[in-house]
Amino acid sequence: MQTWFPFEIQVGLNGREWLARQMDRDQLRYRRHENKFLWVRDWQRAQRLLDEQLQTDWQRALDALQQEVHPLHPGHLGRMPVKYNWTAFQSEWATDIAFRRQEALEPWFERWLRQAMLSYDHNDILGFFGHAPSLYRKGRHRIETSVLANFEGRRVKHRMDTNSLKMYHEANVLRAETTLNNVDGIHVRRPPADDPQGPVRRRRMRRSVEDLPQRATFCQAANERYVEALAATAETRTLRELAEPLTRRVPEPGRASDAATRYVRGLNPLAELDAALLTAISDPRWMVQGLRNRDLVAALYPTPSDEPAERRRRSARVTRLLRLLRGHGLLDKVAGSHRYQVGAEARARIQALLACRNANPDQLIANAA
């Protein structure tokens, strides 16, 4: 606490330490190394305990703490007693994935590290943070990726302005962690600040501790998008298992499977046109708001056309391609909208096929050996 006006108080909170004390209270056995839990007897119970932290009445809890360290407040303010305005200066939200053994994690971590460092561009990083790349002008944000190696190991960090998303591991735990220092560009669904019972709409996230649950939701979503994108590289099925179902014709989506059923053709992941289509829909930018017809048109036709007939032709072709992709289960339609999403299973198939297409014979032989 500052010893001069306005007597600012800074509070540091470690949620993992809090969780350890909760598990001690409930006699839930665990094994811990510093700020990570390497093993827990009941992971589901531990997660529920951690989720309880978000139900905290932060204003009341911090006011009680303030009375312990600064009991003169607010009496020393005379006729102008003002409560402390509690805000979040910085927040970190980590998602930990525990493997059974460190030896099982390390080979995958090396692959994920290369994937994160070499493959993700500024559009990918914007997508991880929940921003649609098309809404941001080039150069408006400072985006960078770095790898740091020290005695504890290596970590990769993606920075967007003053916020960051990083991945590292220790022992058998892989951690994805989002750090927020500035929330001005983040929007969440909440009621008005002066009317808690008012309409819930997309509004700017506040620094107030009232929005700590929204911070947690936003950061968890960023971590999950990141981990899901990395997980697409962790494919152990053979190329035949992945590709063969896509090469056969399948019923057109939305039609009953009877004698009059219409079919869509099979895909050829090694053909130029189909590879371009798979590359376009696998872009992580669509993970946030989904993919529309016009988005796929722009991806497949980089040069726009001023001719109305040509624009209609392109849109009609993309409509047929969307039907083709839906038939093969590579796209799911978002209910009540004209948007489509690539599911986790479809993303794994697409990434594996594209990686194989771009590999040279020596790499394939080495992997087969």
C-alpha cells in the first residue's frame, strides 16, 4: 500500500495456490511442482473447485482485505468517504493439460513449438485473440512471435500489442496462457454498467473486477482456440484412414438417403484446385466468427471482379463447393446464420492432408521408417 494519498493498494492473487488450499481443505490428494499440478486424484473435482473462484464477490472480498491493511479508510476522508475502485491491472489465465508421463509430452511439444513458430502469421494470432482479421488494418497492431530458451526449457509467445498468448511445458504439464494488460479492444456480452438487470449486449470489457468472470471466459476461449489449432498436428492415423473417405462420393447434405439421393463428388487432396479449397477453409481466422460464401470467394479469387455476371458465377461456384465440403463433413453450418465452421475432427484431417501434400519424398520415407 502506498503511504501517501490516494493510498493505492495493489493485490496479487495466485489462483493455483488458492486451489491448493481448497484441495487441502477437501483432503483431495495431488502432486505439485511450483505453480503446476502434475497429478490430482480427481481432476473433475479440482476443476469444480477452481471454477468456484469465479463466483467470488470480489468487491466484498477486497474491501475486507482493505480493512485489514488500511483500517483508517474511509474515516480519514472526512465528509467525502469514497470506497476503493477495484480494477484488474494485469490478469493471466492458464489452461493446463497433464500428460501421463513427461516422455510422452516432449516429442509432441517439439512439433507444436515448430508449428507455432513457423506457421502462424498475424492473421492466425488475431484469430486466437478472438479478432476477425478483416476488421483490422495492416500495421494497426504490433504482432510478434518469439521463442525463449532457458534452464527450465523453452516457450513460445505470441504478442499482440501489450497482450500475449504463450505455450510452454514443465515436467508432464503443457500450459497455454493468455495474459491481458489492456482490454480496451475486447468486447464481451454484458449488461450496462449502471443497470445490472439491463439488456445484455456486446460491450467493451471493463478493467473493473466486476468483469473478472468475462476475462476468464475470454482467455479460456483464446487458450482453447490455440490448443485446438496445435492439436491438428498431433495426428496418429494413417494417411489412408484420413484421405480414403474423402475420395469417395457421398450424399448431398440435407437430402434423405433414398433412390433419388443426389451425390457430391469425392475430393482429391493432391489436386491443385481441391488443395487450394482445403487451404482456404483451414485458415485459423475462420475459427472466431465462421466462414461465409463471400469469404471463400475472396480467398479463392484474390483479384476482385467488377462484372456482376462474373461475381454471380463465382458465388454460385462457391455455393457448390460449400455443399461439397458439407457433404464430406469438413464444414458445419452455424444455425440461424450463413456461416460455416470447421470442426476439430475436420481440421485434423485437413492439416494432415496438406502437410503430406507439401512433404517431399525423403520426409515421407523418414517418417515411415
